[in-house]
Amino acid sequence: MSSDSNQTSVPTTRLRRLRLIVWGVVPVALVVVAVLWLRPSVATSGAVTQRADPGSPNFQLGGPFTLTGADGKPFSSAKLAGQPYVMFFGFTHCPDVCPNTLARLVRLRQQLNKGETPFQIVFVTVDPERDNPQAVGSYAKLFNSPIIGLTGTRAQIDQVAKQHAIYEAKVPDASAPDGYTMDHGAAALLFGRDGKFVATIAQEEGDDAALAKLKRITA
Amino acid sequence: MHRRSLALLALMPTLFGAAPGPAGIVVSGWARPTVAGQSSGAAYLVVRNFGPGADTLVGVASPVAGMAGVHRSQIVGGVSRMRPADGIAIAAGKKLTMAPGGYHVMLMGLKAPLKLGSTLPLTVRFTHAGQRQLRLPIQMSPPQ
């Protein structure tokens, strides 16, 4: 009798266990499928950390990054969440185009008349060998208006420049400090509150067009 | 009184950062302020050639900078480039206007920050007109 009841109870506990396993696995599998389906670029590239190259059909300009702030601490793009921002790449030994661009962004920000920082201005150096956190910090202070100065390792800067489709190259120049200068993409990149890329402001673009775009990201 | 006003007149060009000379080259300009720790700065010159012949800007120097030179910024295909620009010729009766985003005097190895409201001592050399000693006003934007 006892053996009989044992024979019937063993399959039911096995079945119960199997049922538990199945119901545990199904939601996990569903989540995995959903993630892969919602992020086709990541799924097809096969690498989670590497984003698509500029020029590839899957390329999305921008995305999360971590660099180093003027205080020497890591600066994650998560700190910009919920705020529109304008990103500009340059270097502190650049005495002309870079300060012109930053001064212009500050002026346009004031012309928006929406308070001190309706959008953040983010300055990323393409010359991290010379521009340490202190250098980008003091450079950002030049404009008497809040600017976030960022640096990082060469690898970090290259990665962030690449994900923003910003060209950068070290060019020998005997008449420049340390014997070189930097060529760099000169457009300012505009991002909305959701961190999504919206538009660029080119150097040669007029103030009216630039202001219209800045109004869009701060609306 | 007469002599004093004459002396004042003679001082005027220095006061306004312009330096006329016998060869008919008149130089004025402005410099952008810098902050502590910033080693490079920029100044922008306006060179008028009232002389009978062409002249060439061949060099710049400043006691507040370790090195100074004329550079040119250009946006080429959306990329910002800066290259040395040695020997800019200014034809007779013509004017060279340096401005942000183009020709500028690059000041390198600044020994002290260029303070807003103060002046930048600068020497500009020309092939024919020789040297001009200037004190350029330090300001945020070009003079109106």
C-alpha cells in the first residue's frame, strides 16, 4: 500500500517541479526575446558595448557615455538626463574657433531668454594628452556662464567622438605649442531632453537658424 | 598748452591701439581674454596699408607669450583646422582684417592671463614698415 502511494506521488512531484521550471523560464525567455527584438542594432552587431560605426545604417548619433569631469571624477551622460544639451568638441590650446563657438553658444543661450541654463553646454576635449580635468575646467570658466568641460583617456575620447561622428586628428605644426594642433569636427550637436540627437549647428550657420533649433530642444 | 595737446595727439594712436608709421602702415586690433591656466590666446589685427606699395606682415611677438605667430582657422568640410600663416601680403591701399574664425595672432605659452579690460603688448613686424609696438585692448568681442 505504502509502495503504491509512493509510486503515484513521485510522478506528481516531478510534474509539479517541471511545471515550476517551465513557468520560471518562460518569462525570462520572453524578456530576452523582447530585448533582442527591440534593439535590432545591438542584436545584429553581436556586441553590446560597441555601437555601430558612423556611416553604417544602424548608426545612431549620441548615446550613453562616461568621461571625466573638471573635478577629476567620472561624468556619466546620465547626469544630463531630462535636460536638453549642446555638445561641442575642441581643445583648450585652440584660441580661435573653440572660444568663438562656446562664446556664441553662451550668447545664443542668453538670447533664448529662458533662464540661465535652458540647455547645458558640454565641451569635450579632443586633446586629452594636454587637457587634464583642471585644464578643461578652467577653459569652461572662461565664458562666465555654466559650461561642462569633459576629458578622459584617449580611448574614451576616441569612442565618444566616434559615437558622435566627430572627426579628430592630431596634425604636426612646428609653430604650435608642443609641435602639434588638432583638427576636429566643428559642428555643435543638439540633444533633446530624452538624450536623443536632434540637429547640428554648423559654424557658418546664421544665428536665426541656430536659435530656431535651440528653441526646438528647449520647448 | 599747445605743446601739451600736441603731445596728447602723439599719444592718441597708442591709446587706441593703433600705430601709424612713416611707411603708411596702420595697425590696430584687439585680444580675447584668457583665464588662469590657459596657455594659448588670440589677438586680431586690422592692418591698413596707406603706403604706395605692398607690404608683408612677417612676424609678431609679445613679452607676455613664450611664442606668437599668425595662424589661420578654416572650416573645411565641417572640420575646424588651424594652420600657420606666415608672410601675409597687404597690397597698397588695402586692409587686412583679422577676425574670429580666420586669420589671428596666436599667443602661446602665456605667462599670465589676458585680463578683460587691460591691454596686450604686441610687436608686429613688416618687411618694409619695420616694427610696430602696440597695446591692444583685451575684450570679449571685436570693437564695433
